[in-house]
Amino acid sequence: MKPSEHRCATRTRGAILRFLGCMLFLCAAGLSASRFQALASQSVEQAKEVPPDLKTFVGTWKASFNGEVLAILVLKEQGGALGGTLNNFDISVDKEGNLIDPTHKDQGDAPLLNARFRSGALLFVVMQKDQYAPSTEWKFAPKSADEGELTPILDHQVNAPKDMIVKPIRMLREHPKP
């Protein structure tokens, strides 16, 4: 082999080796990316919470204050999802978060909006009876087959004082009469 042929063959071999090295790098990067994507989608799947059994929630739930019905939460299964209504009511609380007067029931019902589950509880939004008032977000969590708790979520309530606490409102499931 002539020296000029040797250089040409060496250059060709070098180019082939660089090309193969690049291809190997790209394949490894592709495998890593697909593995990362699989792990990321697995994390997203884990983040999606498996909804609880809807039968645990379905029914009419009522809360009372001073012997009078205050809140009525009606939950129904609709096409594999949970929907329903919550009646209009106003609450007042003391410094410890207990209901006090002038807490009272109002007329009318509001549909549940953006119903979703988190940590076994149903979160939803209802519009206020006053169309200019901000909507209210609620959390409902069944504690047994006949008892649950309804709690306003105050995180984004513009009109709620920063130090306001509201204890969960005890609700009882109404059983249909035979």
C-alpha cells in the first residue's frame, strides 16, 4: 500500500469510526430519552389518583345547625362521574371555627362545578347566590356509610379573613323511606 493510500484508508476508517460513534451516541441518547419519557409518563400515571367508589358518595347528605337543616348536598352518579347540587347557605364562625348565628339556610341550589377527587375526598366549586360574589370551593369527605364532613376551602377566598378557620360541617346521609 502506498503512503497516500494508507492515509486515505485511515481517513476513511476514521470517518467510519466517528460515524459509528455518533450513531451509537444517538442510539444511546434515544434509548435514554424513551426511558425517561416512560418514567415520566409512569410518574404522571401515579399522580392521577384512582377515584374512590362513587357509591360511597352518592346520596343526599344533610347538615343541621340549631336543630334546622342548613346544608343539603345531593350527589348523583352521571356517566361514571359524580355530579349534583349544594343548596345556598351562609355560615358565620367564631374564632375556633365553630358555626354561630347568623348561620342560615337560603333558597336555591347550585350545581357542582369542576368536581374531582383528591386523597379520597370530593372537591368541587359552587357559584354563590349573589352572581357578583366569588365562587366557593368545598371539600366533602365521607367518614362512614352514614356520616361525612363538608368543609369550605378558604385558600383562594378573597372575602375570607386570612386567619379564618372553619371546622368541618358534620353531614348525615338521608336514607330513602320504604
